[in-house]
Amino acid sequence: MAFRILNNYEADVGLTNLYINRTKMSKLEQQLSTGLRIVRAADDATDLFIADYLKHTYVGLQRGTQNAQYGLAAARIVDDALGRIYDILVKIKDKIVEAANAHTDEERYQAQQQINEYVRNIAQIVNQTEYDGRYLLNGASFEVHFGSHKDQYLVINGNAAGAKGLAIVASASSQVSKGASLDLVRNGSHTDTIYGFDVLGANITADSQQANAAYELKLLPSSVTGALTINVAVSSNQLSTIEESLENVEKFMTAIDRLRGYYAGIENKLQNIIENNQVMIDNMKEGESLVRNVDYASAMAEFQKMRVVAQANVAALAQANQIPQLVMQLLR
């Protein structure tokens, strides 16, 4: 065995191994103190990308779930308002039937006066039903972005984000003899359809020749081309006008029922979205935890092993440092 003092190879190797093992211990200490397996990108860049993707996705879903809850509240408000409008229409129908059997013009004028007041009540409900500044019975639409990524939204009372939706127009003349009218309009024009929602955000056209026409909800018969008039303030030889008014109010009652069905579909859709989002959030949180967080049992076992190895390194280094002293024994 040769003895050299200018280079102590054994000590150098021991020192290098001690540095390597101490670096590993330092990384384990960081993991144990932070609870993270990936403290910095250098630890595992690929898994860091996966964990970050899962995190920003479920954070977006959490906000999207809140948005869906807001949309659900808006749909329920409109549904309740439509229910009140339907109850008023029932009262209007009752007055029309009463007027049809009236024996004097004065009785029919009195009935028309009450009908006009009911129609004004409908107009008041339309003008007061709002959510977050959106008057959903008066042409406004409400966008609900329920997802974490682009184009994951639906539009309540509209065919595209920012589009003009369906409006209920109820008007009664100040002159009782001129009666009242009920209408459905969109963009200022009479319409008999409302458009459903597309979760991909695609534009939905009113053209029945287009593929997207499947999203249309027919509210009134095709024969209806304008406002539905209600006028029972007529003379005894004009009873056909009363019968027409009765038919018109029944058509509008059917339209309101169908409109409530549309909002019922919106409510069910949003409720399913909320439940599905919550399931995805839970699973993504678990997935991120599996990728990003440290397994304490495994890390602690590895840390204890490295402590023993480090102690052995120190002992070996101490022995290696004794070799040059053996040369001094030869020089005595």
C-alpha cells in the first residue's frame, strides 16, 4: 500500500459522497417541512406541469360553479315571475268568460277595465323582474360561464352572449274601449319563438332551414303574426271579438307555460352542471395532491436512511483523514 500526502483520494471520495448525501437530505428536509414533493421545477418539471394544470383548472371550475349558482338563481326568479303572470292570465280569462255572458255594454266595459288593470300588472312584473341588473323578461340575456376554459358557457334568454333576448310586452290603452294587447318580441319585432342555449357558445339562428333550428322553442302558433288583442268592451252584436280575445289569452297562457318549460330546462341544466363541476373539482384536487404533495411515510423512511448514510460518510471521512498521519510515523 502506497502512502501519499499531496493527494488524499480516500478523503476526497468521502467528502464528495458526503456532499451528495447532504444534498439529498436537504431536499428531503424541504419536502418534509413544506409537505410538497415538488418544491421547485427542477424536482420534476413534467409532474409540476401536470399539477399546475390540474390546479388552475379546478380553481376555474370553482368560480364557474359559483357562476352557475348565480344563473340558477336568475332562472328561478324568472320562473317565479312567469308563474305570477300565468295566475294573472287566469284572472283575465275569467273576466273574458264573464264578459261573454254579460247582458249590457256597461258590464262588458267594467270587465275590460279590470282586464286592462291586470295587463298593466303583467307589464309591471316584466319591468321589475331583474337579476344583477338584467331584466330577463324585458329582452335582456344572462350569460353563465360555468366552466374553466374557453366557450364553456350558456346564455339564458338568448342565442349568443350579448344578444337581445325575448321580451314580454303587455299594454293597455287608457281608453277602455280600445282594450289591451299581449305580445312576445325580440329586437323590437314580433316573434313566436325563443332560442335555447348552446354550451359551446355557437350562434343559433332563427332560420328554420339551419341545423341550429333544433334549439328553437315554438311559443305561439305559426298563424300568430302580431300582438294578441284582448277586447271585451264591445256591443252585443260583436261577441265574436270576445271569443277571439278568449282564444288569444289561451294562446298566451300556452306560450307562458312553454316559456316556463324553457326555464325549467335551464334550471335542470345548471343544477347538473353544478353537481358535475363539484365532482370534477374533488377529483382534480385529489389528482393534484397525488402529483404535487409528498408521501410522508416514504419521505421519512428515506430521510432516516440518509441520516445513517451521512453518519457513515462522516466516520469514513475521519478515517481517510488519518492516512497522512501514518506517514509521520514512518518519518520518525
